[in-house]
Amino acid sequence: MKPIAKIAALLILAAPGLWGQNGAPSAAPVAGRQPSIVATSNAQNLAAAARARKVADQRLQEMGSTLGRMHTLLKQMRANTTGSDAKDPMAKANLEMWNLMLSQLDKQYEELRLAAHARDDLEARRNALYKQAEEKAAAVAKNGRAARAGVASANPTSAQSTPTVPTGTSMPQPPSPTSPN
């Protein structure tokens, strides 16, 4: 077979593979396709936040119990090394390492405990503010209903027909069709 025939056969065999490697142009948008928007309710967010708080509280409790067990183990290690191994440098180094590690973990645990307490305090304050705002809104709505009921009872004919304009003022005029506003 001649070299030109070999090259032609290779091109014929390789061309479909090379064309298959090229993807569709990414700049062209898919027609009729819009990104979907999913609305979630606040109840779902509140439930997720409550679950996250519960998990964080459980982890904090587990960390506290683990630290308690580690402190007990360190006391046992100290009790075992006070006798014959008092001069052993490896035992001393091991106890020092455990002591340093537990002191660091105690600091972290205390920071986490304080952060959890601050989070709970902040959550309680936020709930109190929401409750206060709801009570204020309910009081304003109640006063508004009472005021409307008072106006309606003082002027029963006008309350059923058209709204009245206080004397000395005029009704606002709709904008004229020729004005820019």
C-alpha cells in the first residue's frame, strides 16, 4: 500500500472520532429553559436550625463526657507512674503530653460551651423581640379596628356610602393624562 493511501485511510478512520470529541457550543443557551426557583417556607428553615442546634448540643455534651473520661484516665496514669516509673523519662513525657493536650481541649470545650450559651441567649433575645413586635402589631391592629368602628358608629350613613373628606381639605386629583407624572 502506498503511503498516500495509508494516510487517506487513517484520515477516514480518525475523522469521525475527532469530530466526536468536540462538544456542543457552550455559549448557545438552551431554548425555552429557565433556571428553576424553589421557594421554601420559614418553617423549614426554623426546623433545620432547630435540628442543627440539637446536633451541636449533643456534640458538646459528648465532648464534655469524653474530656471527663480523659481526665480520669490521666489520673490513673499518674497513679500508676508514681511508684516505680517515677524516674522514667518516657512516662514523664507521656504524662506531660497528655496534660498539655487535655488543657488545650479544656480551653476549646470552654470556648464552645460559652459560644453555645451566647447562641442560646441571642436566640432567646431574638424570640423575645419577635414576640414583642407581634404584640405591638396586634395592639396597633386592635386600635385601628376600634378607631374604624368608632368612626363607622359616629357616622353610619357616610360609612356605607362614600368616604368623607374633612372640611378645609380637598380630595387629591388624579394626574392628568398630559402631565409627565
